[in-house]
Amino acid sequence: MGLKISTLFDWMKGSREVRVVMLGLDAAGKTTITDSERFQEARRELHGLLESDELRNACLLVFANKQDAPYASKTTQIAEALGLSEITNRQWYIQASSAISGEGLYEGMDWLSRVCSQRK
């Protein structure tokens, strides 16, 4: 997933500086983040990052990975667990994805591209 995203990001941003927070969460599988304790930890970490001065104007893109797995947490569940609706001082988006198939990666990056181009 990282290589696909870095290639898209290089193409999208060009030569100007852009502040972005991208969070990729596995919604199923060995490294799943489905239990409430792990969601709470991810929520604390995310909100802590977003409070930093360096990321004050950054937009947030969350990839809910492994959506092709049968027991994957849905994007609405993940958004609620991460407290995304509480984030009102920046633009954010959650995208269902599958790193194996690439599904959802371009859609997430398309959203990011639109948001970044509006900030010129």
C-alpha cells in the first residue's frame, strides 16, 4: 500500500508543501484493530498527533484497510471509534480499501488531491 500511495502523492503534490495525516488501519486479519482497547489507543494517538503545531493545518485521510475480509469493521464503525465526528477544525475523510487489490486507494488519493488543490 505504501509504494502505491507514495507514487500517487509525489504526482499529486508537485513542488509545493502539503501537510497531510494518513492513517491506515487494518479492519480485519492478524493485525486487526477491532477490539475496543486498540481502537481507544488509536484514537488517543490520532487526536494527540492532530493537536501538534506541525499538523495544525493538515487534512486527515483514514484508510480502512482489508475491507475485502469477511469480518472487517465497517468505515462507520471505525469513524465512530476514532471520534472522527469530533474533528471539526480540519477536513477529514475515511475510505474503505484493500491494499492487496488496490481498491479504494485511488479514491482516497483523489479526495486528498481535491482537498490539497483547494488550499492553493
